[in-house]
Amino acid sequence: MPLRETEAIVLRTYRIGEADKVISLFSRQLGRIRAAATGAQRPKSRFGGLLEPLSYVRLCLFERENRELLRLNSAELLESFFAMQSRDYRVQLAAQYMVEAGERFLPEREVSERAFRLFLTVLRGMQARGEIHLPLLYFDYWMLRLGGFLPPLDRCLACGRSLTGLAARYSTESVGLSCAACQAAPVRQSLAAEIIGLLGRVATTRLDVLLAAEGLARMAQQARPVLEKWMEISAERKFVSLQMLAEE
Ligand SMILES: [Zn+2]
């Protein structure tokens, strides 16, 4: 049984029987995987406290021949994002959304250094500011872009007209922006030019720089539903945590 060492972000854990757990992980070196943690439910387990959702850990895992499930040998906590979730329910829901989206968008066993760094950046951003709108907008934008789902944001998808400086329309049923003249798709909603401008900044600016700028959180709150609708359309499912977040 080859022993593999990897950094990983814990997505979630499932109880198996009386004593064990299965962990869903996004690992840096192996991509998205699942591993069995023997005895993890026991009070004195050596994994106690390390496997909270979104914990950043270093793991040693046994790969087992012809078995999809790896086995956890040892774990070391590198960074915990648990306290921020227990302090603030909205942060907890935002973190749950990252888990839901991650399990849907990240292909199993596909290594993505950029997606891994994105998770850490967004978690650290939320931790530093206790603010969810900009970090989640940043997450949505890059998850869509890295997954190949992000439409062009600078021109009308129907007629190709430049949207620079203009308000745009978007549909709740399809991905992409259109100009005010193109009314083809149903349920068009308006999107202010400043919101499109913000998406342009998200594309080119580090999250910590965005978080330090004044007044962007409010705009991010308006922009999030658009990208999150596109996330749901691209994932072909609704995210429960987003629904709960909208009700908060
Ligand atoms: Zn158009």
C-alpha cells in the first residue's frame, strides 16, 4: 500500500458505523478524493478536531489497490477555519456553499493548484474580514472561470455589442449578459454598469486588495446572485446553502 502525503482542505465528513468516518477532501496533490478515518468518532481519536469542515490539513494517506477510498494514516492541522464558522452563522453557510460547489465542480482525482489556492484565499479573506459578499463573489467568479463556465462579461451574448459603461441584462435561466436591446431570453433582469465593472476588477485584482477597498462589499452583495445563478445553471442543481443564506 503506497503512502501518499498531501495538503488538503476538508470538505465534509460522514459517520460510518460506530467509530469511523469517511472524509471528503480537496487535496492539493491528488485532487478531490475520499478517505476513511478509522476510529475518528472515538472521543480520544488522534484525528479529533482536525477534520472540521474547511480545515486546512496535511495528511498521510494509504492508497489501496483497486479501491477508490483511501485510508487516513495521520493528519496535522495547518490552519483552522472553524472558529469563524461557529462565531457567525452566515460565514458557516458561506463555507457550506464552498463545500457544495466544490463537490459539484471539482472533478474527482483532478489536481488543480489554482482551485486549491482559490479555496485558501477565499477562506482567509472571510477569516480576516468576517465579511462574506466579496469573498463569495471572488469564489463564484473563479470557480466559473476555472471550470470553463464563465461567459464573456464585456459584450452582449446575443448581438456582440460592447457592454463597456452600459447596464446589461441577464436571464435567470441561462448564463451570460446581453444588452438592453436584446430581449430574446425570458425573465431578463437589469445589471448596473458599476456591477459589471466590479466583475472586471475581480478578474484582475487580488482578494485582499479588493477587501481593503471601500464600499465594494455592498456592490458584491448585488453581484453575487447573478454569478450564483450561473453557478447553479452550470452545476445543474440548486445549492441548499445558498437558499439558506438568502433567507438570513
Ligand atoms: Zn445585444
